[in-house]
Amino acid sequence: MTLILFAAATGAAQDADARRQLAPTGALRVALNTGNPLTSYVGTELGKELARRLGVEAVIKQYPSPGAVTDAAGREWDIGFVAADPDRANALEFTSPYVELDAVYLVPPGSAIRTSADVDRKGVRIATGATSAYTLVLKRELEQAELVFAGTDEALRALQDGGVQAVAGLRFNAMQWAMRVPGSRVLADSFTRAQQAIAVPKGHTAAVAYLEPFLAEMRRNGFVAGAIQKTGLAGARVPAPRSGSGQAAR
């Protein structure tokens, strides 16, 4: 009986710590990267559901890039929806992923590039967003190709003018970009899969422990898959939940 009471008290204390970390102002401040329409929508839905379970209001805060979300960690928001990446780990704690997104290359008309492996060659320049998760991967993994940091319009002009030989992006964005550059192609294979997760400020480990079973339930019951389907965007999949993630968050 003593052990049962101790476990119950410990669980209640951990639950209280998590709630203090998740809603320190009395509301759940949800940070979204508006540059990613899929995670922006899915994150909104998950944030509202989590706030409902916590019994607080969801306050949606929008940022133009994942870098802007990361920069505001610990000051302006309580949970954020960005891709988990080692280069962001100094500022953020991450849950397991709730969705994986294909990152691909768009190549110009007549390009001899057929696969992602063909891109990492000397003389190949790749236009990409400066703070995207897939850019962080490319910085670590590319050996010969050169990265050029550019916004979408500038990147597509460079692709047409020959200034770059590929543009990196998420599949659903690249498919839309291809319509703006007649004859361009989105490569069939992906060069990485961005692991989209819920982020919290560094050190908020109680919040992560609370969020893991919540996400496991949301993946398992079809909540995440349904939200993805509503976006109508391609190149996204729901990963299997981690084993041993525990009971669903209340």
C-alpha cells in the first residue's frame, strides 16, 4: 500500500510539473512555422486538442520559418511544431516524431540529374532555405555540392537561369514549384525524411514525458493521419509510435 501511495504521489507531482511547463501563463502557447502548411495545420489541430485536455486556452503564434520558431524558444511559446534535428538541440527538447516529410530536389528542364545521389557532385549548386531541417541535414552530409541560401522566388529564378542546378524542398512544396518552372522535374526519391516533432524549450523534460503518450494516442487513433489527409498535401507519413510510451495524456 505504501508503494502504491508513493507511486501515485510521484505521478501526481510529475503531472503537475508537466502542466506548469506546458501552460505557465495559464494558456498553451502554440508556435507554428507558417512556411510549412502541412505541419502548420496539423500542429494547430494537435495544439487545440492538447489544450482541451489540459483545460486551458490554445493561443496560436505564427512564425515565418523554423529558425524564427527556434529563436523564440523559452520566451514566446510553450510548444512548437518544427522538425527534430541535432543542430536545434541546444535550444529545444523534442518528442518522438508525429509525421515524416519527404525532402526532395527539383531540377531544371533537360537536367541529367536522375536521383538524389546524382546531386552531390562538384559544380552542382543547390538552392535551399537557410534554416530548414533538411538544410541542416545537407550541411552535414554533402561532400561536393554547394549550398546557396535563397527564398523560393529567388531559388526558382536561379533554377531557370542556370544559377543553381537543383532546389531542395519538401515534396508538396516542390510539386507546386515545378508548375512555376515548365519542364522542371521533382526527383522521385527523397534525400531525407524530416522528422516533425513537438518541441519544448530546453530543460522542459517533464513536458516531453507528458507529450509522448499524448502523441502515441494521436498517431494510433488516426487523429494525425486524418489531419494530414485534410491538407491534401503529398509526401507525408505517420511513423509508428515508440514502444513503451505509456498511457495517453489526460
